[in-house]
Amino acid sequence: MSDLHSQWQDHHRKAAFESSPRDLSGQVAAAEEAVFLRMEELRTSSDRQVVRQAVSDAIHLLSGLKNKMLRSTIAIETEQRLWLGDLNSR
């Protein structure tokens, strides 16, 4: 079994449970890279469908996390604009 077999799972788990918005982006990027490398390895592997499905599920979760990060960033920027607009109107 390669190091990639467990690395993608470790990175995926760290990203899934990251509580700091500041660190989430880096965790997601590391997980995406590890998942990509594992997918490349699976292309020439005889691993069962279960592993392929787990990798697919990981990609889906990472996509959701990236979506959450984007929504959070947009909300913060919107809140800052509203706050600055309120200050400027005083």
C-alpha cells in the first residue's frame, strides 16, 4: 500500500474537521492535492470500487467546504461594506 493511500484520508479528515476559517483554505488545498494524487494512482491500480467511491465522496465534501469558504468570505465582505457605509453616513 502506498503512502498516498493514507495521506489523502488524513488530509481529507483534517479539512473536514478544521474549525478555524483562517486555516480551512490551506487544509482544503492540501486535501485536494492528496486526493488528486490518489486518483492518479487509482487510474493504474486494481483497487476496488469502494476505494474509488471513497475518493469520489472526499471530492464532493471538499467541494462543499470550498463553497462554504466562499459564502463566508462574501458574507464578511458584505458585512464590512455595510459597516463602512454606516460609518461614512455619520
